[in-house]
Amino acid sequence: MNVYFFSGLGADQRVFQKINLPENFHPVFIKWIEPIANEALTDYCKRLSAQIDTTAKFSFIGLSFGGIVASEMSRIYAPEKLILISSFNSSSQLPLLFRAVGKLRLHSLMPSSFLAKANTILFWFFSISMHEEKKVVRVILNETSPAFMKWAIHTLLKWRGISAIAEIIRIHGDWDRVIPLKRVKANFVVEGGGHFMVYQKAEEINEMLKFILPNP
């Protein structure tokens, strides 16, 4: 069975490098494409869907912003499982600060080049302290399109969520500063897991995926 991975904001498949799927599951990493100016998320997903093979059963795993895209893709296709890691499915689950930024459109005042830079604030929110982890994030962000980053942040902040169109399974960390655990209904909780736990706590997540993923 193919398992499609949707990476987080400003990230790519390298954030999943420590994730190992159970036997008979094949990982496929969705590659972000450049958005068209003012493109709606639904239209973006339709273009992104060219990477999905629907001739066989499949599941989605979405990380952070990728969870939003995976959820919207579930409106088009019906995955066997929709797994959200460090993500959310309703704007009400975002902290008040982020909702206020989106409502006031404060993010639009920031230059695109600034949004795609690693900094101390980002490392704190993501609970990143190790040199190796900082290096991974810096390299990925340096290679991220500023235009995509700005579009994705705008899309994330204005997204309202989806209804239960599929079974949603959430894996969340109890130390997530971006989307606090208390704001979501997690099915599986990773102790000491921050927003970058897909890299930091991969062993625990791998064990959870063995239990979650259906028989192929």
C-alpha cells in the first residue's frame, strides 16, 4: 500500500527521514508545487493530486501544514487512513495569537524572504535545541520558495477546517508549542514531543504507525 506523506510548512521529505513504515507499505513523498497567485487551497490540491495513484489503496500522513493539505485532499479522494501528525483540522484549534495574526493579516506585512528564514523564535516554537536539528531546518528553509512560504502561511491562517469526511487519527506531542495538545483531541500522545517530534521522536511514532496503518 502507498502511504503519501505531506510535509510541513517550508519542509520537504527530509523531515520524514527517520520514519520507517511497516512491511508492505511504500512511502511516497508529495512534492510541493509553486502556487498560482491568490490560488485557493482547493485548486492547489487539484493540481497536487496528479501525484496520487488511485488505482490501489492508499493512506495519507500529513505533518503540520501538510495535515491541512492532506485533509483537503481527502475531499477529493478517500484514503484508507488520514493520519495527522502535529497538525489540526479546525481553525479553533489554533492558539488565539495565530488566529489574531490571521484575522488582522499581520503576516502579509512581513517580506517573503523573512518568512523562509530559520531564527531563534522558530527554534523555540519547534522545541529545537540540538545542532543537528537546527542544521536540518536551516538547510530546508534555505531551499524553500519564499513565494510558497508566504502563500502557505496565508492559507493556513485563513483555513477553517473540514468536517469528519474520513476517520482522522491524530498523533500529537504533549510539548507542542505551535498547536498545544490541550487544543486538539489526540488519539496518540508522544511524551516530550514538540512540533518537530516527527524527527526528534521518530522511534515512538514508528511504533504508533505499526498499530494505526491498516493491513495492506
